[in-house]
Amino acid sequence: MTANQYPFFESGQTLTAADLNMVQGFLHARDCLVGRMTGFGVNCGLGGTVSGATLTIQPGLAVDQTGEPLVLPAAQQITLAPPALTPSYDFIETAPGGFSIVLEAADVPQPAPDCGEADCAGHATLHTVGVTLRTVAGRVTGTRMDFSNEDLLKAEPIRLALDSTPTNSYTALRDAVANRLTNGTEPLADTALIAKLKATSIATTDSPGIKGYKSGWLNMVLFATLDLLRVRALLQLGCDRETTRPGVVLGWVQQVDGAWVFECGYRHVWEPPRGLTEAFFGGSCVNPVGRFQDGLEALLAGYAPPDPVPKGNLDPPVFCPQGSILFKGKCVSVYYPPKVFPGKWAEKWKIDPLGPIWYPPHEENWKEPWKIYETEGWDFFEDGVIGATDYLGRKADAVQDVLKKFISDKGGVADIQVVAVGAVENLKGYLPSGGFSPSDTIVLTANAAGNVIATGRVPAVRNTRNVGAALPAAMIAATDAKAAATELRGLTQAVETRIDTAEAGFSGLMHDFTALRGEFQSYKGGTFDTSGYGVRIATMERQLTKFEEVNRRVSTVEGKVDVLAKLPTGGGKGIEKDLGKGIAEFARTTVAAMRSLPEVENRNFQRYTAAADRARADLESAIAADDPELISEATLAVLDTVRTMVKASGAGPEHGRTLDTQLRNLGGLIT
């Protein structure tokens, strides 16, 4: 009887050992047939490691050519060099030298125990199925899944420097892919598309964006080609694996510079059945690799690098007021996800069950993508969004000037930083972006030639939060920017108390400084009372100290800001640099808070806010010049515009009068 035959028993028949063994043989043959249908080779584990002269094979599973399951239950060690064994396998050739480790099925019978009963011929022999590790001279060969030895796997994808300059050869990778697709006389893709690939190159005059596109495109062609080759390698495997002696090669051992090395690339890697390969990769019976071939050819045909950077003057950006940027003539939301990918936000996406296509969350949520990505939003102060994608490749200083003028013309004050390649890593809160709000810190990354190669931003909400976080913990009174802005708008009771106390101090100062100005006038006429001057200066210092104690902090967006960090103590004209810095910081956070106020009725409010911000910028310029007189003039301008801005925000008239008095008295101090 053959392996596909089995006996059928009926009552009254004589049952012999041959009959029972025939049943056992039939069942074992069916098990092996099922094993062949699942695949062949190393299924799990069975890796090798070398330590000195000892090779350790880890436990694992395999299936041999006949479908026999092979189980190595525990790690085994082999001493190198192994003994010279002589089993002959038709899938190993001796010419390369070295040794192959072969896992082979074993069937060990045990002697039958004595019967002990009368007329007993003995019990059945017990067989133990196991495996044996053999070391055989030579290396695996023949038809097998050896994609790990594909030459194109050695090709290195294009890597880019921070300025988008390739760090390795575009030409070398292009030629390697094109030659592999040519495949001798049997091309793997349309020959016209292969010729198109060969014609591509990166010119030294290409902009960073064009270099990045070409490099990314070629890398995609490389990976698509490898996918095609991998599927072809799987489909070339046969269904029947006839062999003179079954066994699974686990790897090859050879000496390199006197040291033993185990190479798993020369093993029987797992080979799934062809039907599973076709079903898994989605090809048709006519062209099983068609899906991968079509994808590769579509990629080659779709090569379309960006247009070169235009010449001539820069156009101002297009303003999109709804938290979006201009893209192909339409204001749309374009937002980069955070660096950590994926995060909890990824759960809000969904995948099309019919194909590997991911869709964003519901449209209403997607209009505010920062909520999905759980990161900083834009348009925090509702001042709109401007796009800057057209400025890549243009001179950074020219782009900076255009953006500054555009924002200034709309009543804002631009904060634009031009940084060198790699410097963005030091900008806390930096996000890559193709658009930004005027109130954001706009970041232009420039290469060595001064051309913009990337745009980004530090969100305005991040800057506001940083101001509060940098202050002493005892002075942090609010964690929410909107709530703090509302607190500032109402001029809380705490601020009113400070202002009332400051008024009393200023009232005394006014009398003293009126007399002091009279003495200066006398000095101009030739009569200078030294002792009187000294008394007045001492009085001024005492009054200023009192002012510093009662008016040191003012409510701001996420905490309190030092308004008067250091007041003048000398008799010279003007105020010191540190005081100017405190007032400038006060103005910055106050303007940011005012911009966050909802529904201010005064239609000139935005203009007053912009004027206060410009005055703050002028004060910072004066501070940089370290000129006390300029700082004094700029300080008065800041306080004057801040006063007007606060009054225009809708604060009560009594608070406006208080600010008027405070400004007049401070003006008397520094003029």
C-alpha cells in the first residue's frame, strides 16, 4: 500500500501489526502533507551566536522538505572547529568552505519491554521523535528564498544634511536601481520609465526643496523596487521540494581573520506556500506581481520636481483670517504633527477597511488640528494666519523685510528670527510650519548662502506661557492666558490698591521735583545751591524707594512681571537700563494679554494695541543703545500708548484717570 492508502476494518477480521502500522503510516503522511502546505524552513528561533570557539544554537521551530515538523526544545552548543561529518545533502555545496549547521529529524526506537504473560509475543516498540544538529562541510545552495543576498539591498538610500544637501551619491543610487530594473534582457518595468529614471540628476544650482524632492523620490523608487524583487523571489519558489535527504540549514560558519563567524544569511529562511504569497500581496493569477509593478511604474511616471525659485521681487504673503494658509489658491489648514509618532492623537484617525488609507478625524475637529495632535495651536490671539511656502529658496533677509512690512501694515509688530541650519534645535517650542500668525515668533532657517530652506514658528501661546513660567513661583497668579487677560482688563482690586498707594507717593514727588526743576533753572542763571541740590536728591531717592516697594509688580498674562526692577538713584538725566527692561517686558505681556480679549467694542483698539507694541520695540532699541535719555523718552512713549490701549479696551473711566496720573508723575521723574 502507498502513503495515501489506509485500511478499513470490519468485525471478525484478523487484525495484524501490519494493519495497525499502516494506519500509523497513513496518519503521519497526512500530517507531513499539511506541514508542506504551511511552508518550509526556519519558522521561529534557531539563531546562532559565537563566543570564542563555541557556537550556540537557540531553541526554535522548523519544517523540513517533507513537511516534518522539527522542534529544538533547548539551546545546544557546538565546539568549533566541528568534527568532519560526511552526510550528503544535495542542497549543500562544498566549494565555499566552512560548515553548515543542519537540523534533521530523528526517530529513536526504544527496546520493547518483556511480556511476562503466557503465550505473549511482546509489547509494541516505543519510538521517540526528535531532532539532530549536524555540521556539514560547505554552504547552502539551490533554489531557495535568498532575498537577503539581493545586491540592491546593499545600496544606501540618499541621506540629507540639514540644508537638504545629499550626503551620499544620488548618481550611484540611481544607476544601481536602474541597472537592477533593466534586469539583463528581461526588464522589470517599462523601459521608457527606466530611461526616465536614468535621466534624473541633482544639480548644484537646485534649491534645497528641489534637492529634497529628488532625493525622497529616488528613495521611494528604491524601496518600491525592493518590494517588487521580494515578491518575485517568493513567487519563484516551487511547491515540491524533493531532496535526497531532508534537513533545514540554520546557517553557515566560517573563519574570518582567525575568528569564527556565524552567518544566518545562508540558511533556509521561511518560505510560505505560493498561494499564500499571491493572496497576501494581492496579485492576479495572470500577473501575481502586477500590483507592485504598477505601483513602481506610477512612481516613476509621477516624477515632477518643484519649479525653480522664481526670480525678481518678493510678493507679500496672502492673509487667511480663519486659521489656515493659502494653498493652491485656497485657504486650508496645514498642520504638522508632533515629533512623537504615533501618540494618543493617532487613535482619533481611522483606516479605510478596503485599503491602507488613513483618514483624519471628523471635519469639525480637523479645523483645529492642534486639538487632535495635542500640541500648541495657532491664531491664539485671533490675528489670522499668513502663508510662507512661496518663500523657500529666497534670500532670508529679503523675506524678513517683506514679512515685517506686511505685519506692520496690518497694525502688528513682527518678531522674525533668521537662524542658521541646526539652530532651531535650541529654540524651545519651535514647530515646523508653512504658515504662522503675526503674533507668533516667525523662524526662517537659512543655509550658508542666506537662502530660506525651512520655515517654522514659536507659537504666541508658548511665548506667553514662557513669560509666566520664568517668573518667581510666588508671583504666578494664573495659569490660563484668557483668564489672566480678563483679570488685566478689569484692573483687579490688588492693582487698584497699588496704584492708589503709588499716587500718594507721586503727589509728594511732584512738589519736590517742581522745586528741583526751579533749582536747575537757577543753576542756568549762575546761582547753584549745592547744599539745596543735595537735599533734593536725597528726598528723590527716598521717594523712589517708596515707589519701588508699592508698585513693583503688575498683573500679566500668566503671572506677574517686574515693572520697575531698578529705579534711578543718581542725579543725572534719564533712567537706567534695567528699569527700561522691566517696563518693556511689562508692555510686551500687557499687549499680548490685550490681544487675547474677546469682542472689544472700540474699533480703534487694534490700532492702539499695535502702537503700544511699536513703542515697546522702540524702547528695546533704546535699551540696546544704552542711552538713558533715549530710554527715558521711549519709556514715556510706552506708558502713554499702554495707557491709551487699556482705556480703549473697555476699562472703567476711573482706571483711566488713575493711569493718567501715574504717567504724569513718572514723567516728572525722568524729564
